[in-house]
Amino acid sequence: MVKRALITGIAGQDGTYLSEFLLGKGYEVFGVLGPCPGAFVEWAKQYGGRLHAIEADLTDMTSVLAAVESSAPAEVYNFAAQSSVGESWADAIATTEVNAVGVLRLLEAVRTLAPDARVFQASSADMFGNATEMPQTEATPIRPQSPYAVAKAYGFHIVGNYRDSYGLHASNGIMFNHESPLRGTSFVTRKITDGVARIKLGLATELRLGNLDAQRDWGFAGDYVEAMWLMLQQERPGDYVIASGETHSVREFCAAAFAAADLDYRDYVTIDPALFRPIDVNVLYGDPTKARTVLGWEPKVTFLGLVEMMVEADLARLQSSGE
């Protein structure tokens, strides 16, 4: 029997990589589109009717119920979110409505209409805030320091609550930063690689950035979706840190990205105080030991491999577009 999966936010980075992964395993995939569906309809045509678009909104309970009922999923992956920490300061209410209460609506719909379905919630390492414990594990105290992180912390805890209260097979992936050529240009990694490509091709002369000393644990999104799937194949649900186990500064990312284009970042990067956040998390550094031990998961793409992949993709994109 063909397995059915429901993916919210399917047109985003993680939704795209996961849907391709699941389709490769023979799944039938139902995708809830966000406000920017991109070329989803054309993309879906190549899968011979195994990839379907569903209209739903995590702020509207009726549409969430309809999405779960029509897809009748064996697995549910929730990526629908306002995904920018920076933007959450500008619109904390909308961020909370989707990232927190939206998770509750989805869990209620699953509990009511598909109680045997297995649920994956994309939680965030930003929940840890400026943790004093290095590296961060599943047991690290949660101290969110942005509206985004507070909302994600609610989503994390309500998943655990529904797991304990109703016996749902619901798991949290505590996702550390994971990037790819599909990452939006509002995120610092893609802003850097897009900026490098533009400078290399003579389309720009500088790149304006904020805090270069912030440190993050960066991995490749294509690797991380496998860990998400593995969580739902386990007999028992649980929470897992998904990370590379390495930390690098934004400055290091800059240096590597410019070097990939035979440039020196110090010649082009300008620090812009307006790009600093009201409160910034200084270091995020994950310990993926549980995922390695229980799931048998290992990231494959290295930090430098990720940076070079993204620079090469942005160079190719800009050259082919003729900008």
C-alpha cells in the first residue's frame, strides 16, 4: 500500500527537499502551499499524479481539518511558519499565530481525524537562546530570546503535551541552521552567497551585513530531511537535535563564500548597525549524538562543501538569468 504524507509549507526549502525524498521512496505526497507557491504546479506534473497541492492556512481551523481529512495521511510534516527571526520582531502577533497556535490546530486536526498518523514538528534551536551549555542537547534548558523563538518553544511543548496526553506519535526535530541554494535571500547565508555572486559578476560592489561574530551550527537541508523522515520510522516518538556538531561564525561563512569566488571578503563587506537585532543569540552549537545513535543519521555535506554549493548555484542562477 502506498504511504501518504501531508507536508505543510511544501514550497519552501525543507518542504521541497523532503517531498523529493519521499517521492523517491514511493510516497504519495500532499502539499499545503504557503503564500509564495513558486512553480509548484509545474513541478508537480513530473510526478505522475503522486504530488498534490492542497489549499490550507494554519490560522484557519476549518481549512486545516479539511487538509487532514482529504489527504488521510500516514505521516504529517509541519514546516509552515514565519521562518525569519528578524521579521518576528516586526510582526510578533502574526509569527505567534502561525508558529505557535498553528501547531496546535494541526495537532487537533490529526488527533480528531487521523489519530494513527505520525507527526513531525520542525522546532528550532533558537529556542535555546544564549545558552550557557555548549553544545546544546535535547536536555538543554529552553530560554527563547525572540518572538520567533518564543512561538517555536510553544510549538515544541504542545507537541510533547499531545504526545503524552493523547498518545500521538509526534516528534520534534530541534533543527539547527540548515541551508541550501533554495534558502531565501533574507537569511544571512543566502544573502552572503547571493552577494558574492553579484560582486563576482560585476552586479554589485559591496555586501552590507550585521553581526559577523554570531556563531551558528550550519548543515545542508538535503541531509536534514532524511533525519526528519527517520524520526517517524521509529517505534516510539521523541525529540532530537539535528545538527552538524560544528560551529562557525558569520565571518567564517563570509570568508569561505568569497574565497569560493577567488575574492577577499574584507574588500567588500560593510558592517551596517541597522542590521543588528534587538537581542542576538551569540552561539548555537548542537550535539546530534542521539540522532546518530538512535536514528543512525549522519550529515554528509561539510561546511565548506555547503558554502561552495551555494555560491556555485547563485553564480549559475545569475549568469543564466542575464541580470
